[in-house]
Amino acid sequence: MIGPTGSEAVVRIESMSTLSARDVQAMLGQPENWPALGNATVFRLVDGQLRVEQDDRAFGQSTKLESPSAIVQKHLRAVTKELQSKGKHVEIVAFSHVEK
């Protein structure tokens, strides 16, 4: 990957009608709205069901109410909800990106 440190997302949409990349970007919001996920965090969201595939924390629950993970999860759920309301099947994988 090339670019600054932050959160990345891969979006797959199945639909009988077209949806432009601009529409999807508008739903995802501006990059500055997405905080950087932890170093090894991976989320998968399929039809509204969010799974933590990998977490960078070794143990214990986060005590921060608005952790980067919580904010990214809210964005993912909002995008999925909007796409599903338009009859779209959506899968999103979000993960951390650390510049090396």
C-alpha cells in the first residue's frame, strides 16, 4: 500500500442497478473522518454483521468511549445501512495501514 498511515477499506457491492464510485465515497465520508485503526486491526462487515477478524490489543477491553475502532465501526455500519436501504448487498473489509 502507498500513502499515509490510516484506515483503509475495501468495499464490494452487489446490485442490479449501478452505483457510482462518487456515491460510495459520499457515503464513506471524508478520509479525515476515519481515525487510524490499531496496527493489526481488521474488521469485516457483511450485510450489517460486523466481525473483528483481528485485533491489535493483546487482552482486555478498551476504556475509551470513542476509540478509533468504535468510530470506524460506526462509519462501517452507517454505510452498510444506507446501501442496504437501497437494496444493495455490501461487504466491507477495513484495516490499518501503516506507512513503512
